[in-house]
Amino acid sequence: MIAVNLIFMPIDWLFHKSNNLIGFIQMIIQAIGNHNFMVFGVILLTLLACWLVIFLVALFFYWLNYEISKKDYYQK
């Protein structure tokens, strides 16, 4: 539920729904009280997924730069 709420939070902000951040913080506090290791796992997996997305985007642009540089006529 934390991951779903985190994903849809910007959409709620877009439609000007208030108190979404306070509700999210309350949900995290309640989840930590009930399920310590599960919340840690969700946070860790979310960070790893974000890192993977950033890494793949950077890798794509590195590959694109390499492919474009092979066709560069002015390269020494």
C-alpha cells in the first residue's frame, strides 16, 4: 500500500487533493509500528527500482552517444 500511495501521490497533488502527505506519513508510521521489516523492504525495493530506472536511462544515452559518434564525419 505504501508503494501504491507513493506512486499516486503526484497525481493527487495535480488534482489539488489536500492532506495527502499527512495521510501518507501517518500510514508509514502505522506500518512501521505493525510491520518493521516489511516497510524496510518496501523502501529498499523502491530505492533499488528508482536507481535501476536512472541507471538504464543513463546507459541508453551513453549508448546513443556512442552510436551517433560512430557516424560523426568531423571526428578526428
